[in-house]
Amino acid sequence: MRIKELLSSRDFGADVEAKGWVRTKRGNKNIAFIALNDGSIIHNIQVVIEMEKFDEELVKKVTTGSCIAVTGKLVESPGKEQHVEIHAGSLKLYGTADPETYPLQKKGHTLEFLREIAHLRPRTNTFGAVLRIRHAMSFAIHKYFNDHGFYYLHTPIITGSDAEGAGEMFRVTTLDAKNPPLLEDGTIDYSEDFFGRQTNLTVSGQLEGELGAMALSNIYTFGPTFRAENSNTPRHLAEFWMIEPEMAFYEINDNMNLAEDFLKYLIRYALDNCRDDLVFLSEMYDKELIDRLNFIIDNHFERITYTRGIEILEQSGEKFEFSVSWGVDLQTEHERYLVEKHFKKPVIVTDYPKAIKAFYMKQNDDGKTVRGMDVLFPKIGEIIGGSQREEDLEKLNNRIKELKLPEKELWWYIDTRRFGSAPHSGFGLGFERLLLFVTGMGNIRDVIPFPRFPKNADF
Ligand code: 4AD
Ligand code: MG
């Protein structure tokens, strides 16, 4: 049995076995108390060792961080903190942890320090809680879509396209960096490369997702995405996970309704299924966490156009680091002002200037704006980015030409507008942005097991 089950068992007197890592050991020469954790739950089980029954040398080696198996009787605990404890009959030491060098000795390490020992930090309460919530959210995402008739589509990780047109991609190549084959003009000859062309890690599964939606109607992707943007912020990773649903016959309002329902479902799921971990994180880092989660469920998301958003920001009298005028991209400070100060609820902004959005967004009749939508959350800013897609072949082609995108390489994408085109929409939810919000953690590097960011790819 895992410690989670043992802790909820009331089968007093039963013979049980527990295996896990020692969080603390205390006691005296007659008795020792071991707090044991196996990651199944935030709480430890207490193991009571009567010293006279055990080899003293063995018990001495059981120190913080060591790994043990214990068998014994499950008994009702006299302690206030737990209902049950194990009175040990036998003890097996799997692995010692030298007290001189094991880095997780005392509580209260900084999150920065824990990032440097990311190989061990899953053994802390904080990361145990974060990783369990991360798991629960992944499961809930698949459950939501499965229950709503969406198919999970696996889009490629190595691609030849730049879906967002932002050009911030990691190259994938097997060419010799020192001595690559060259063309006559001195540029690299990618026809000699592994795929016979230039390739990169995907920045988004959307373009392939659209191909799926044009056959299966409703699909979603959920996979790793990669961006070589040099942003050292608490909200950016170079490798992050994204959930991207894509729906045929959805217009922008349907898209917004889905995004709102989906986010509320996930947050409700966390409240219903991750209580212990949320309570721990809220006590530890962020007293308002649970209120903030409930607040999302209880409120309608405000829906405004970009143009209205700019008006509000211009009239706010607020001093922003980045100044505001029609045409600029919204910065996190602007997004947070709209959400936290002005509307005091989540906001969906639509109809952005076409110049600041990707080529595939559906063009509005005004010739200036596109049918994009960003969902903005308290503390986070943009949590979702999406749009209705341009389904008109001619308009799409014109936009591709205007932006000088590699038209020839996008032939397969353009084909969907040539054969049985349909109105369709979709969005991308940044999984770690969601987790930042749900866990209340302050830095995105602390909601993924092994973060990738500029100058760091350890572990
Ligand atoms: O707004 P983005 O760039 O949109 C897309 O990639 C679209 N293709 C999505 C779609 O319509 N299918 O990214 C979507 C979301 C953002 O709202 C944000 O939550 C997250 O992905 N995101 C990042 N998360 C962590 N680190 C980064 N560097 C991120 N860049 C975007
Ligand atoms: Mg975006």
C-alpha cells in the first residue's frame, strides 16, 4: 500500500508495509520516530521504532533522505497530527543519504536553491504538491476533451514550419557545425541535412491541428513546444507544454465559450481533487490562492475588443513602463491592469490589430483587425492565445504574400482552404501558465520538473 492509503486506513492492528524516503528522524536512545514519505500524498506517515528491537547501527544509518522499507502494525496514533502510525517490526535500508552531503537537510530552502538541485527537489513538500497537481491537471485536460468528443491528435515535434511566424525556433540538424556543406553562394546546403531541408522544434501544433480538425471536426493537441526567445521572465520557458484544441464550425464566440468553460472545469477539478496540496501551497506561499481559484469559477469572463482595451488603458491615468496607443501589443502590465484593477475578473480581449498577430487569423471587414482572442488572468496576464482562422483561400494567400512567408512550404496548409474549407477556430493554453495560476507559485521554472531557459539545460 502507498502511504496515502495507509494514512486513510482505519484497519488498526493490521500488518502493513511502507516504503519511502525519510523526511526526519527524532527520538532518544529508547525510541525513534521517523517521518516517512513516498510522494503519494503531502503528509508523512510516522514510523515508531523501539530501539531495543533493532540493531542500533542500522537505525543510526536511517537519516534524512535515506530510503527504507518498514513492516509493522498499523496502530491508532496518540499524536494530534495523525490518525495512524506504524509500530515497526522490521526495517530494511535501501539507500543511505550522508548527512554531511545530502542537500535537503533542513526546511526552508529558497526556491532558487532548489532549482539548482532539481534532481532532488521532487522530494520536498512544495514540489511533491506541484507535481501531483501537474499530474491531476494533465489528466483533467484529457478527461475534459474526451468527455466532450474531442480526439487527441499527435502533431509532430520536428517540423519545417514556423507556425507563429515569429522565427524564434531551435534548429534541428545533423550537419557538422564546423564544416557544413555549402552552396555556391556560401550559404548552408540543407538538402544534405537529415531531412533534406531545414527543420526546427515546433513552436505550436496548431497548423497540423487544423488539418486534423478539417477531418475529425474537434481535436486537441497536448505536447511540448519550444521557443528560442531570450526572455528571462517568471512567465516564459524555452520548452513548455501547450494544449491546443481546434474545432471545425466554431466561430470566435464559440471559441471563447469553450475557453471559459475549459478553464473553469480545470480549476474546479483542482479544487475538488487536489485539496491537501492546494491547502499546503496556500499556507506556505499564497494565502489568497483558494479564494482566487473560486473567484474564477464564480465570475463571467469579461469580453472586450482590443480597441476598447486600449481606450481603458489610455484613460486609466496609470503610469506604465511601456506606453499605450492603438497598434501596440499588450504587455503583461497592461493585461494585469485590465484584469486586476479595472474589471477585477478574467478578461478576454478580441479583434487585435492584424499587424501584431499571426498570418492565419481571420481578417475582419474593417481591414485593420483580426479575430484573435487572448484570455487574461489575474497575476498571470495572457494564459490563452487563440483565434478564428482565416478560411478564405484568397485572403489567406494575400496575407501570406504580404508577410513574405514561405508560400511554397505551406502548400499543405493552404490546401485545406482549397478542398472543403470550413469556418474553424482554436486556441492554445500554456500548461505551465495554468499551473502557475493553480498552484500560486511565482515563477514558471517551479511548475515544471526540469525547466529549460536561457543558459540552462541541466538535468
Ligand atoms: O499565444 P501563443 O503564441 O499562441 C499560439 O501558439 C497559437 N498557435 C495557439 C493556437 O491558437 N492554437 O501561445 C499560446 C499560449 C500563451 O497564451 C501562453 O499561455 C503560452 O502558450 N506560452 C508560453 N508559456 C510558457 N513559456 C513561453 N515561452 C510561452 N509562450 C507562449
Ligand atoms: Mg499569444
